[in-house]
Amino acid sequence: MIERPYWINQIRSSWQKRPIVWLAGVRRVGKTTLAQMLPNAVYMNCDLPSVVRRLENPEFFFQSQPPDAVIVLDEVHRLSDPSQTLKVASDAFPELRILATGPSTLTVTRKFKDTLTGRKMVLPLLPVLWTECEAAFNIRDLDRRLLHGGLPEVLLSATKDNFFFSEWMDSFYARDIQELFSIRDRTGFLNLLRLMLRQSGGLVDYSALSRECDVSRPTVKAYLEALSAACALYAIPPFYGGGRRELVRRPKVYGFDTGFVTFVRGYSDIRNEDRGVLWEHLVLDTLRIATGGEGLFYWRDKSGREVDFVVLRGQNVDAVECKINPERFQTESLSVFRALYHRGRNYLVCPGVAEPYNVRIGSLIVRITGCEHIMKDMEVVT
């Protein structure tokens, strides 16, 4: 079994703050495998009818466990009242440590009558991070990570199996979306998902999406909310501070995994022109983990000048640009941004940077770094 110490440490540190850790992520992202890495944990697979019956009386079940037990409730949303089960564990047995896994956040799914405010820590399990590829999976080929994506099964495959991706989409709709969100329009929903993956990293235009998917504008919004809650899409709002030419409303939306982006775009290999936007996805995953998703934006003005990511920390605003080759970095957009927002650091995140270093480009000081080091920098300041 491949060890993933980063995520195990994240779970343990989360337990120091709350008795319940909610491990959310799409199917096949590795939630079950990660849960089974916890030593001496009582593992309960809530997909099994026998487990569901055993948990019908959660008070009795938790009473039967040692007072300091670690209990995994895998696919806990399969229970008839999962929030009640978790609430009993937290309120009546606070010495227990619970890891509950599911395919979505808690706040918008009809299965959860209580979002367990103050009782849980939410930990989104993302596809394999670029920082994990070499250390845990012995993969150093960036193009392989971009093309195959970060679901462990396909990342470790020698060739990319397109049938896996089409089958995953069907299963995602049938087992997660229908059950949790009661969405019945399979064709319209999957058309929207494919369209969002195809234009991953772009700005959302609800009217255009409505026309292309042949569903109403309110339905598009509802489907996008479901996809975000189900961890299949991630939206980043624009950063603005009052400038009249800044974008203030339209979010940028990214697909959850580069393997699915390349699948719907029909890529059989990675061309030079493909790497930039796909690399942006890997940097975004790093920033999401480092910041917890708090204070994470993009910046763009009405002339189309853009900073890939912006991280707000107090009075400072860090700018993060993503490039495959640092020698091709153009500073025009960053210079315009810094003319408006003076306080903060400038990062250029590139693959293959073993040690970060600073360069002066015109009036700007830019730190050239890789994912591992920017994760450490952002964790320090958040």
C-alpha cells in the first residue's frame, strides 16, 4: 500500500481541533484507501447492509467501543440519518475520534439534516498533489500527471484508459448526484459537467452555458452548485479593491482533475500549448491545501490582464503566477496589479524548481519557486 503521510498528518492535526473529521472527495480519489491507513482504526463500510443495521442504534454502537477508539465511517451518507449518527458520537462520546468519508460537502445535500457546526473539521481529499507524485508514487513525469490525472488508480496505470473516465461519469451521476441532490436530467447534467471540464480555468457565463446545454439559467446555477458541493468543480471569485476596471462578479471555475479535463478535450498526449493551463490546476490544488481555500482569488481587469491567483492575508495581497518555463514570464499584468496593490509578495510557480530564488524584473521582485515551497510559505502565513 502506498503511504500518504501528508494526508494522515492532516487528519491527525484536524482531530486536535474537533472530534469529527469529514473527509470529502469524489469517488475513486482514495478516501477508503487513506482511511484504511489509520492504524488500529475500527473500519465501518456503510455501503454494507450489515454495517447499516449495526449503526441503527448509534449510541449502543459507540458505547461498545474503547473510549479512545478511532472509528472510520466510510461512505457515511449511505446511512438513513448520517448527521444524527455523527452528532451522537460528538456530543455523547467526545473522546472518540471519528473519520467520516463522503462524496460531498454537508451544507447543501438533502441527506444531512444537521451540518454539525462546531463538531467537525472538513478536509477535502484532492487528486494526488504534484508534491506527492515523486515522494509517494515514484512518478516524476509531469506530462503523465497532467494527462492521466490524479486519481491513484489511473495515475499508476501504464496507459490512460478512456473507458475508466466515461464509466466514472456515469457512476458519479447515478450514485452521488441522483441520491444526494435528486437531479433527474442525466443528459443535461452530464453535458454541463463535460462543458465545464472542457473550459476548465475559464470564466463562467451562465447564459452561454444555458444555451449550450439546453437547460434554463436557474437550472445551470443549481447544477453548478451541486457539482461544487460534490467536489467536481472548484470556483474562485475575483479579487477587487474598488478599481473601476476590475472584474467584480464572474468566478473562474476549475475541474477537479486534469485527467478528466484532458479526457473531455480528447487529448492523447500533452502538447506544449496544453501544459500551461493544466499546470495551473496543479498549482491551484497546492494553494487550496495550503490556505484551506480561505482568501484565495484571481484578479483580472476589463482589458484582459490577469493574475492567476491572489492570496489575501491581512493587509497583504500575494500574487501567484503559474508558468512551465520561467524565462517566458511576462510581467505586464503583474505590474498593473502591483500599481493598485503595493503590499504583498510575488510568486512564479514552475515545475522542476528544486530551491526557490528571487529575481528582479523591472521594479518587481519575483520569487521563483515550486509547489512544495509555496505550500510551506502559504502555510506559514495563514
